[in-house]
Amino acid sequence: THSGLWGITVPREYGGAFVSNAVLAEVVKIIAEADPCIGQIPQNHLYMVEAIRLDGSEDQKAYFFDLVLKGKRFGNAFSEVGTRTVNDVKTRLERSGAGYVLNGRKFYSSGALLADWIPVIAKDEHDNTVVAFVERHAEGLKVIDDWSSFGQRTTASGTTILDNVKVLPEHVIPHHLAFDRPTTMGPIAQIIQAAVDTGIAKAALRDTIDFVR
């Protein structure tokens, strides 16, 4: 948080450094070489920063980018178990009075336990994919530390349960727009993951050479 690394891709007009994607990849690679868990956790955070940049309203950009620059971290509640494809999302965002309610169950929520906000992928009443930003300790939201794995064991990629979680309209982004036209949304996610993998590989190669010698 104090290093400012969580905000390096925030646009300059909102107070960020807006580093190039090449610099972003290099930064993530260096961190992942030291500890791949620390390199992995910011992936979804930085993915959401890009989502806000692409499709957030001006008010949403001002609000969420300010939070990021103050050190607030985004987790994720994207993936689900038992669906046919990644786009087959069962979590629903439904109208309720002047706002929305969110219901669903997520798996593989990397970084959610350690986050300040949890962006949730859901389908709205028009069956469009949206991102609903929910504060970590919102009523009805529960993050379970049930992740069991080998490799990156401290990414806190457990289960997120959403039970009638209230969401303000200004905290919802039309995420489907990022895929209805050519954007950097998908490539940003992939280059960060590739940088994590490169950092892991570099450390493994270094450690192997040291061991052999």
C-alpha cells in the first residue's frame, strides 16, 4: 500500500502514474520472482482498474481511482463452479428499490480475504455482464478461507457467498461493454498472468542453477 504500486496504472488525469503495459509486466515479474503469491494477488485489482478506466463513468473513475491511490485494494469474485463456460454466470444483480441486491456464490476469489472492496461479476436484468463493487464487510457478503492447493498457497482464493447484498447504482459498471468492442481488457489480464509466470520461471531457473552448482 505505502509503495503506491497498487495505483501505477491509474490515469494521470486522476493522479496516477499510468505506466506502460511493458512497465506493468516488468513490475509484476520482479515481485513474482520474489514471491509469486504477492505477484498474483494484484492481478484482479489491476484488472479492475482497467475495467474502470474503460467503462466507468466520470464520477466512478474519480471515486474509485481516488480509493486506489489511497491504498484501497480490490479483490475478486469472478469465477463459479458448475457452469458450462466462463460466461455462464449464475450470480444475479436485481433491482430493489432505488438500488440493487446481489445473490450468488463464487469460487477462486483470489485476494478477496485481504481486500477492501470485492468486485463481483454478475448478470443484470437484461442478462448483461456487469461488475458490482461491494465493500469487503458489507452485510450479506461472506468470504470463506477454504482454499486448498499446492504452489501459490497464500493467495487466499477461497469462496465468496453473496446473500441479498445491497449495491448502489453508482457502484455498478457495465463490464460487457469491454468485450463488445476491441479493448485492452483481456490482454491486460493475460499480460499480468504471463508476468507472474515469468517471475516464477526466472526464480525456478535461478534456484536450480544455484542447487546444481
